[in-house]
Amino acid sequence: WTLQEETAYKLADESKLVELGDGRLLISSRRWFYSPRGFNTATKGDDGIYHWDEQRVAETLVVNPCNGDIVSWKDGLLLHTYIKAEKERKGLTMAVSQDEGVTWNDIITLQDSFAAYSTMVVFKNGDVGVLYEDGSNSPDDGYDIVFSRVPRRLIKQSIKAVQ
């Protein structure tokens, strides 16, 4: 890694990167106090350095400005966790993109009540582990850390339902 002058996404933080099938990088960034989520792609140039394209938003991923995660799942599909309620940290949701992050469809609500910061891991069998902050007992007194395993078959069924 080398520090560059280029900025992947201005006025954003808590970014996550995923490599796309063609070798480009896709960044998903929390925009400061704005929704929807910010995205950008980077292509490796002849100089061996990744260069960022134009920053954009995913109009189909309207979110709370809270940290989320993005992973490459299988068959070129991307999964993203995020907080769906715009005004409160409620509604931890998993979305899928079938077009390399251009559009997103919600597929699974992981938690309706208070939740925050999430991260994911993809297991060899295709199940997805989600680690997140659960505030359902009392968000004012802090959050519990919860790990949930989402079965591959549930993800596949949920994707079919939005196709």
C-alpha cells in the first residue's frame, strides 16, 4: 500500500473495500451525515497504481450514516450490511448487488430493533457470519456484541425472491 493524493470518496469515512471479478476495487463509504451510501471504483493503471473513478451514490441503498460492511459472496454477487432506518440506528439489513454495486436490493432483515456497526465473513460453504452491535435491550446503556450465522440457502432463497 502507498499513500496517494487521490481521494476515493470525499467527505466520507468508515470505508470498506471489495475486489470485483475484473480486478477493480469497489469502495463503500459512510457519507458524513448523508444518505445514500457512497461508492467508487478503482482500476489498476499501467503504472501499477489503482486510480479512482468518479464518486457516486447507490440510490437504491438509502441508509443511516452508520458503519456497514461489503463482501464478495459467490458468482459475482456482493452482499452489504447496513442500518436501514435513516433517523435511528434500527433495522440491520443485508442487501445484494448483482451488478457490481451499481444497484442493491434488500434481502434479509437481520434485526428490526436497535443495532449498529456490522462486519461480515463468508464461510467456505457460503454461509455468512455477521458480527454487529445489538442495542435491542437498551441502546442508552450500550450495545451487546452479537454474532449471527446466515445460512447460504436462506441467502439464495432471499435473492430469488427479489429477482
